[in-house]
Amino acid sequence: MSGTTTAADALRRRAAGAGANRWVVLVVLCVSLLLVALDATVLHVAVPAVTEDLKPGAIELLWIVDVYPLVCASLLILFGTLGDRVGRRRVLLLGYGLFGVASAAAAFADSAQVLILARALLGVGGAMIMPATLSILRQVFPDRRERALAIGIWSAVAAVGAAVGPLLGGFLLEHFWWGSVFLVNIPLMLISLPIGRLLLPESKGDGKGPWDVVGALLAAAGLFALVLGVKRLGGGELDVFTAVPLVVGGVLLVLFVRRQRRLTHPLVDLRMFARSAFTTSVGCIVLAMLALVGLELIAAQYLQLVLGLSPLETGLRLLPLTIAAMAAGLAGARLLRRFGPRRMVSAGFCLTAVAVLLLTAMGDADNTGLLVCGFVLLGFGLETTLFGAYESMLSEAPPEQAGGAAAIGETSYQLGAGIGIALLGSVMNAAYTPGLSGVSGVPESASRSAGHSLGEAYEVAGRLGGPAGVALRRAAQDSFVHGLHVTLLVSAGLLLLGAVMALRLPRTMQCGEAPVGVELPAPREVAESRVSA
């Protein structure tokens, strides 16, 4: 009798602890996400210091910046589905360890090659962490109402990490050497690894059939090639080294899809895409990032090169966007229940388009009020859109496919960002370059060099000096602001297209699901233990 009572008490404590600890689990997952989001942007402001210290070539510098998101995006499906097979907690903890080791290697890199390798390992760790956080969240919060709140907090933390990255990087660079931007990861890892091992529940998929290793490698290679081609396209490279990765990536992904359709137990259940809400949610994520991520880079150049702000001042100027995104994430669950996915995501797109159109009033002079208002609307609208799309996508996916669904969502995010940089960067260049031809006193060769970027235009103007240098600098600023306005208008058009696409989402939020795959006590088990007690 005493043994039965002890077992029953243990089950009751376990059940109560599971209910109480799911919010602690959310905190651990949010710290994980914060780490990855910070590392995606913290290096941006450190590039000049890295260039001065390690003296990388142009190609090496490109790889230092791009290898992290490139490797991370290509491996999301591999590690997301591996987590469904061997355990999401296990993959997440391995990602923690690898991320910490790679951060130390990056911080003390003594050559460009070592830094590239360390950044690649950071990308592997990030690919292990990102889908695992979202899929564990999907399993720990089976009730859609609570899950919506959890996703809101999760997405708010993602917004904070992405925006705080440049701010933190600017602060560290003013007081320490460039390697310090990587060392901040290590204390977070030292805390997250033991706490995650202690508190995070293990969860898996249904475990039917073997894990499709060939399919996982096809997806990884295809995404790597495709994202590489898109990034080169975004940099204005239109040569064979851009076309070949795009073609090879497309072919490999077609082969991956055909293979998944043939398998009895596929790596990714493509039947998810037969659900209109799932496909529409993925499309909304791609379109939101496509419309906005290029603007983020252009806005950073505007604040620093046109308005003359320092990296730290630029980060501070973007804080209203971060605060608004946090507010939208925290309010997202209530908004979703009140308005439903369709109206919420569509309204988020429309609000973001209004913010983008408002920012077309930016000029050569600093208008703090306009920027604050525009960034607040932009942050709230974008976060509302992404929150509604992510929540709908996860809720439409089968629980046993949570890792694969999370990986698809994160891959869509990365692809949208890459395509957005390519598309909006091309629009910006097309509007910027013509304004630099025929500047009085400026040689044609200097005008061509200045047409590559605003930063290069400033360098050319400095070498020219005199009235010609002043005229070139002024023309470059005017052309950049004109290009920014054109890019904003194109972005607004894409956002309005997203608002129309979102009309295919469900009108109301459907609730009521049972947990699948989490190693927590079942209600019947707890009830039987209480009876036996």
C-alpha cells in the first residue's frame, strides 16, 4: 500500500510540476532563441574591426558575414526532422554545446580562415537550436490558447535579439576588441546547458520507419546551393557562379520533393502543404521577410552614412521598433483570439505597409519624430504578421511533425530574407546608380566606382577632394535617398500583396488539441494513480 501511495504521490507531483514548469521551459527556450538571434546580427557592426585586424580578402570577408546564415538555413530541415526522430531536447542540448565551443573559437580566431570555420560551426549549432525551440514549444503547450501566448513571448524575444544585436555589438566595440561580440554567447550557454538538461522535457515524433538520411542530405545540399545563389544575386553578382548554385539547388530540391512523395515514411510529410492554412502561413512568412529584410540593411546605411550616426546611435534609434515588436508579441495571443488569423495577419501586413509609406518622407535631414513613428508602426505591424503566420503554421502541422514544420517555417524565413536582399538590393541599385553619371568634374571611372555603394562613393569623393569630391558626395546622398524611396514603394506593394494572400487563412482560431510525443504523464495515468492511492 505504501509503495502504491508513493508511486501515486510521485505521479501527482510530476503532473503538477509539468503544468507549473512549462512556463519555465518557455524561458529556457527563449534564452536559446535570444542567443541565435543575437549572433545573426551582432557581427554586422564588427565587420570594420575584423577587416582591420585579420586583413581578409573580399571573398573571405563575404564568407565571414554570410557563412553563418548560409549553413544555418541549409541544415534546418536536417536537424528539425532529426529531432523528431531521436529527440528534440537531445538535439537542442547538442546544439548548445557546439554553439559555445564555436563562439570561443570565433572570439579568438587569429586568421580569416579560422573565423570562417568557427562561423560555419555556429551555423550548425544554430540549425540544431532554432527548430528544436519551436517544436518543443509546440509539444509543451498543447492547448492552442496557451501556445499562442507562448509563441507571442517567443517571437518578442526573437525581435529583441535581432534588434539588440547591433546595439550590443556597438557597445562592446567601444570598450573591447571585436572577439567580445562572440564571447557573450558563452555565459548564456554555460547557464542554458545544465538548466535545459534538468528542465526541458524530451519529445519525439511517432518514430515510424527509418530516418531518411539521403533525403536529409538532398535537402541540406539543395538549400545550401539555393541560398548561396540567392545571396550572390543579392550582392549584384549575375555570373556563372550565381546561376550554377541556383540551378543545382533547384534540381536537388525537386529531387528531394519527388523522393518524399515516394516514401511511405517521408522525412517531411508534404501533405501538410495540402492544407491551405499551412501553405498560406509559409507564404506569408516568406513575403513578409522578402519585403522587409532588405529595408533593414538599407535603413542601417541611411542612419549611418546619410545621417552620420555611430553604430551605437543607430542601434538606439532602432529601439522603438524593438519595443513595438515586443508589445505586438505579448499582445498577439489576445489579438489572435479576438480577430482570428485571417484578419490579424492581413491587418499586420496593411499596418506595415502604412509604416513603410510613411518612411518615404525621410530625406537628407534627421527627422526623429518621423523615424520613431515609422519604426513603431513597422515593428508592431511586422511582429503581428509573423506571429499570426507562425502560430497558424504550427497549429496546422501534425504534432509528430513539429520539428519538420518548425524547420520549414525557419527555412521560409531565411529564404524570404535572402530573396528580399536580392530583390530590394537590385531595386535600390537600379534607382541609385543612374544619379551618379554626369556629375560635374567627376571622371567616368570614378562615377562607376561610386555607383557600387554609398560607402564606396564617399571613399571616391574623399580621394577626389575639392569641388568635384563635394559634388560627388552630394549626388551620392541624393541618389541614395531617391533609391530608398523607390525601394520603400516596392516593399509596400509586396506587403499589400501579402495582405491579400492572408485572406486565405482561417477566419477564427480553432482550439482544443491533445498533447502528442511529450514524455509527460497522461491524464488517465494520473487519474488511475489517484484511485489506487
